[in-house]
Amino acid sequence: MKKVLIIYAHPTEHKSRVNKHLVGALSDVRNVTVNNLYERYPDFYIDVKYEQGLLLKHDVIIWHHPFYWYSAPSLLKEWFDLVLEHGFAYGREGNALEGKIALNCITTGGSESTYETGGLNRFRVSDFLLPFDQSANLCKMKYLEPFVIHGVHLLSDKEIMEYTTKYRTLIDSLAK
Amino acid sequence: MHLDEIFFKIMIYLLAAVISVPLAKKIGLGSVLGYLIAGIVIGPFALELVGSDGEGVMHIAEFGVVIMLFIVGLELHPSMLWRMKRLIFGLGGMQIGFTALIFALITAFFWLNTAQAITTGLVLALSSTAIVLQTLSEKGMLQTRGGRHSFSVLLMQDISVVPIFAIIALLASQIVTDTPIGDDEVVNGWQQLLIIVGAVGIIIVGGRYLAHYIFKLIAETGLRELFTATALLLVIGIAVFMDVVGLSPALGTFLAGVVLANSEYRYELEDNLEPFKGLLLGVFFISVGASINFDLLFENWQLIVVVLLIVVGVKLLVLFALGKLFKLEKSHNMLFTFSLAQAGEFGFVLITFASQNDIYDDYTAGILLIVVALSMLITPVLFIINEHIIQPRIHETKYTKVEVWEDNGHPVIIAGFGRFGQVLGRFLVANGIKVTIIDNNPHNVDYLKKFGYKVYYGDITRKDMLESAGAAKAKTLIVAMSERHQVDKLVELAQKHFSHLKLIVRAEDIAHELALQNKGVEAHRQSIFDSAIQLGVNALSSLGYSKYQSFRSALTFKHLDKRFMKNLQQRYSKDDPHFLMETRKFSEHLENILLMQQKHPYQEMDCAWDTDSLIEEARENEEVKPKK
């Protein structure tokens, strides 16, 4: 069974409904590690060695975060800047992440229909995620389609439960 | 006295102290009363373990007062002293003047002898520096307004001992015209003044310009005991020198202390002398207790009680009136009034001196000595009255009853609301957290109430107080007091009785932090740590570092320090019985800390932002490409 690392970035977790639930449901799954960045590094001082160690120990990396300004909350960007070092993650000798699976798990306020040509947000979610896609590629990882939950502001409790199950199913299938 | 006899005496004194002081503290009486009672118990009128040598011992032990004043001086900068001049000379002078005048009038009415009247007035005007300073600092009240006023008056009194000696000598010479001392005083008045000015000058110049080199020389030998010897030599030397020129040793050493307050060896001096001070003061108090002549006391107990009541009563009245005049708030005025209502240790010396000069007959001197001793003996009791009866009364209107407190059910209790606790409290309140604040400084309590804070007055290191503050329901206890032993006491209390409380503790220094960690307190911080680093950030910025670079450096430093602390913790294992001493020793030497710090390289952080390896690889790739 593969090991899954959820790199979770949410600056206002106490206000979150969906993400808290999604991640909370995974807390006692044995092959899943949840790495809550904002909880671990409240002062943005990322422990690079520790994070690299986590990456090495896992096979599936999920960047789990709300979609802020078509990208990730700032601490996750800091994580990319600092943890994916040259010589570790990329470059001639940077092969540490080779062959691992990577994807984003994202929640958006806007509905799916707005993320289309002619829609309010004009582009598809996967277009906005190109930097992640290419970063994974540079690190010789296999980048998969994102797991996206749209229109989170209006979700009912039942729908949240359904998404939680779906997320869990996805993770289980990735870990096989 | 034979050697074994001396050892026996020492053993008795120490044994009495070791048994009685912890007992007295346990009952909440303070160490001074403990020592006094120990003295009575071992004295000639109870167990008869020490005899008439009490006075000789007392003379040696008075040296404790001298060391104490030196240490007090070390903590006072000349500028601060200058700022306190109104209190020292104004308040102190008036206290001595008025009290002496009233006592002189009363005495004149009873004894009808001018010399006796003036002497008695002056003797009884003084208070006990030893008892009051010791008690105030033990209770952490020296820095309060009331405490500072008391200190100023005590200082003025110590300064006045010299002229009082001169006055008594002068009075004596009038009684017995051919007393040589008196003649000397009168004839050599001007010379005396010159000598005094010269002596003071020598201390100031020596302390300013010479002491530094001597201490440096001694410190470089690396022998700790030599430094201790030098420190003792300095104090004893000054005391002897002052004695020779006819000045008060206490005053001289105090002055030397003030001069050395800016010296870089200040803490070293303080550390070395502290144990001597404590021990000698203890012996001094014991000998006061032992010197009480109970035969005389029992024979004349009615007279003595009346005199004692008059003495303490008059002093209380004068002090209270002066406190009012100097606009002390009521609670501070009460502390001021009650702390200084006794006669002082210089009384013993002065009374003995006066009776040697035939101002007093043996009987009068004996009675006065008992009154002085008893008034000192009841001082701790006066403190207790003030704390437990007077102060709660003053705050009665605002003193919320226990039931109301428990209804509050605030999740956070802040113990200690000085400058430190205030910032912390403001931060929490700004975040909408409900806090119960407890402080032992009545002034803070009043003031903060005006701004709508829920502040209560009391000694939080007592279990019932903690209970009434709602410790059972609270989640977090923030220990923000400045006095280390109070902090430790409260931590212990909370861990014992309210183990569910999360403790957030203000630590004094690294050793304290380690000790707290050892006790299982997870959240603790040296109170100065973060502000020191913040100033460091400003310093980096002033050198042209970018704002973020400075900020980032501070973060790195803090995180390294956390690791460094962990390392220290492992190095001094919990099971080591000497843990506290070891860590203390370690952290006292800056050198150790710097060495440890070197093992955690500061420069290896933030590698990913370095582009060196990228550039290198790019260059190498460039070279591999076939050149056209």
C-alpha cells in the first residue's frame, strides 16, 4: 500500500467547513499523513529538512488547499520556494521525488460553470494549475487531474459528506 | 573561647535558623520573624543555649546590614538616587524631624531631662533598615510606590546616624563637661567635615576609576573564591575606613555600592555577597531575639507595653500623616506606614553609646533596649495586619466576593499585572479573551479598574486565592510575576492542586527556563528574549539590511535557540540531582552559551533561496554544449 501525504494549507481553518471535514476524516487513516502547514509553521518558518524527509517517506503527494486568487495560500507557495531545493527536487542530481504521484485538492467558491471560456473566471481550473503541473513535471513526478469541489459556500452538510466519501475513495485508489 | 565552643555556638545559630525559618515561612510569617523567634528560643531566657555573648555576636552580625546596604546601593544608579532626592531628603528628613520632636517632648514630660529627651527622640525616630528591606524584597513590594517611599526614608535614616552620633556625643559632653569625645567633636568640627568630604571623595574616585582594574585583574585569575574574597575585602575595607574617619560604615558601603552600580562586575559582586548578607542578617535577627532581657521585661511589663504602644502609635501617626502629605494613595500609604512603625537596629548601638556616656542609667537603657527589640519583633505582625486586615478593607468596595469570581468562569487567569502582564493582558483582551487578573500591587488594581479591566488584589501564591480566582474552571494560568521565587511557588501550587491548568510561565533567564521545563512546564519564555531580538532586528535594519532580511534572521535565530534549549535540556538530564545548580552554573557563563550556539550553524538556513548551485549547474551545462 502506498503512502499518501496531504500537504494541507488553510490559513483560517476555524472558518472552514468543507476542508476541515475533508481533512478531518483522514486523520486516522493509517497510510495517510496530514501535514498541516499553517498549524506547524505559524511564523512561516518552514523546517526544510523535515519537509523533505516527509516527501521522501511518501509516494503520493496531495497539495490540499482552498483556491485563493487562482492559486494556493501564500504559505504553500513558500513551501514550494524552500522545500523543493535544487539538487533535491530538481536539477541534474535532484531526483528525490522521481516517479511519485502529485495532485491538487482544491475548493473554490465559484461554481464549475464559471471556470470556462466565457465564464466569470474565463479559464479552466486546470489552466490555473499549470504552475503546479509543471513544477511536478520538473521534479520528475507524475501530475494527476485535480480533485476540485466547486461552490463550497452553498454546499449542504449532506453534499459535504458525499464529497468526503469521494475524496476518500480517490485516495484509496491512488494508494493501491 | 575555645574552638569547639565556637563551633558549638555556630551550630546552635545555624540549627535554630534552619528549623525556625522554614516553619515561620510555612505559617506565612516571613523569615525575619522566624529568625527573631529562633533567637528567643535559644536565648538565655529560654533554652539558654547562647548566653550573654549575644551582643558580641550582634556586633559582628550588624555587618550583614552593611553588606545589605552595599547591595542595595549596587541596584541604584546615581541618576535614580538624584531623582529620589525629594523623597529621601524631604520625606525622610521630615519623618526623622517630626518623630524625634514628638518623642523628645513626650520624654521630656516624663523624665524632665533635656539630654535624655533629645537622645530618646532621635533613637526612636529611626526604623529598622534590616527588617523592612528584607521583608519588602521578600514580598516583592520594594518596587511599589509604598515600598519606594519606605526605602527613601530608611536611606535618610541611615545617613542621619552619623550626625545623631555627633549630637549624642555633644549632649554627653554637656552632662560631663570633661568628656574627651565631646571636646573632640566641638573642636574638630571643621576638620571632621573635611575628613568626611575627603573620605566620600576617595570612595567615589576609587569606585569610578580604580575598582574596574582591580576587579578585572582578580577576575582574570579565574579563581572564584578570590573574587569572593575581594568583594568581602572591599566591603569590610570601606566599613573599617568609614569607622576610622567617624562615618557610618553602612552609609559608606552604600555609597560605594551606588558608585559601582554602573560597573560591569555588578552582578558578580552581588552574587558573591548575597549569601553572606543573608546569613549575617539572619544571625543579626537571631541575636536581637536572644538579647531581649526577659527578667527586666517581666518585672516591668506594664511600663514596657505602654511605652511600646506609644512608640509604635506615634510612629504610625507621623508616617500616615506624611504619607498623606506626599499624596500616597491609601493602600500605598498603609504599606508605608505599617512598614516603618518600629525602632531600628541602630537603636541598640545608639542606646548603648548613650548609656556609656552617662546619658541613660542602666535601668532606662535596659527598658529602651527591650522596647526597641519588641518593636522590631512585632514588625512582621504589623505587615500581616496591613496585608490581611487593612488592605482588604481598603478594597472592600471593589473586592468582589468569591461567588462572583466563580461565576466569571474566565478561561484565563493572569497572575501578576505589572508591565509584562499588562502587555500580555492587552493582547488577550484585544482578542476577545476573558481574563481574570490578579496582582499584589494595590495601585495597579485601582488604576486598571478605571479602564474596565477585571483586576483583583491579592497574593496569588496562596492556594485559597488561586481557588477563588476560579482556577478550577479556568483553562490557562499565565504566571507573569517578576519575582522568580514567587513564580516558582505559584507553578508548584498550580501543578499540585490544579493539574488541569495549562501553565504559561514568564522565566527569568535560561537557567530558570530549563528548571521550568524540568518541572514539566511546556510554555515558558525568558521575559526579555523577544524584545531583545526585536531590538536586534532594528539594529540589523540600521546597518542597511532589508526589513525582511532582518525579520527573517530573527526567525532563524529564534528557531535555532529553541533547538539549542532542547540540546541543553538533554545535556543536563532530569535525573541529575544537581540539575538546577548545573544549569545555573552553565547559564551564568556567557562563554558556554556562545560555544553551544556555535554548534548550531546559523548560516545553513534558507538554502533554497540561494542560486549558487543553479548558476553552477547552468554553467556546466553550457560547457557540455558543443561550441560553434
